[in-house]
Amino acid sequence: MRTVTFGMNISLDGYCDHTVFKPSAEGSKEVHDYFTRMMDDVDLIVFGRIMYQLMFPHWSDVAKNQSGTADENRFAQRLTAIDKVVISRSLDQVEAPARLVRSNPVEEIRKLKQQPGKKISIDSVSLLPELIAAELIDEFHLVIHPVLVGKGRQLIEGGSLTENVDLKLVDTSVFKSGCVALHYRKS
């Protein structure tokens, strides 16, 4: 059975709007390196509509044109090389070779989890509570940025979980930029 992971950049106060993070060049390199290494064990990424539209076509263009920093280019190449599923009721199409799934994300992830392969990475804040409740997320990779933002989308909205989810800390990485990467597994 495949492992399902969830990874996200968040502020110290739990917000995950990537537009509020302004890491230094060194901090950006560290974060891109961390997520690029994490993707070495991933062969499928599941996006929700919002994250898909934030990530593409930006990273596809960076990969194609090599228009970012060396670290961004490596991240873009790795990200675009991985198979993708986009779960959305409102999108009409997705960029090939991604596959669009319109309904029942829990059953889709269950099915994918049973197939042979490497890890599956979930990249959707809106699907997170539903997938946690269905006990489908095995690991969490959170990169906490040293900033308080006080607004935006929270990682987990209040009241969206009906039970506590106990996790075990597996690894911690402290970056020179002040970001801290935390890797948890379900206990």
C-alpha cells in the first residue's frame, strides 16, 4: 500500500497563503531544496483546483524556459515530471498529462493508495479535512516560516475536524533562514 503525504508552507500562526511569505534568496533555496528532495519519493501528486491553478502553468513555464533560479528550475523540473491528478468539480480541463477527477475524492485516493508505486503527495488545503477524517493521510511535511500574518487561508479551518489526530514527530530540519521543516506520521 502506498503512503499518502501532505506538504505545505505555513506561517507561524497557521496560514498557508504562499503570497505572504517573503523568504530571502537563501531561505527560498532551502525551501525549494526541501520540497524537491521530498518529491524524490513521490510519483503522483493530487491537487485541488486552487492549488493546481496556483502551481500551473507557472511551474510548467519555469521548467520549460529554465527561467527561475537554479533551485527553482530543479523544483519545477521535478514537479512537472510527476504524474498528477486534479480533483475539481468546476474545472473543465487540466494541462496534460494531468488527469481530472470530478467527484468522490476519498474513494479516488483509496483506489490510488492500493495501486503499486511510490508515495502520493496531496497538495490541497480544501481536501485536507475530508482526507484526514477518512484516515488517508499518513505523513505531514510542514515548513513553518518565521512570520505572523493574521489573515488568509488557515491550514485547518476551525471546526473542520471532528476528532484529534495524534501524530509522531519523525524529523525536524532548521533552516538558516529561520524556517523549520517538521515531518510527522500518524501515530
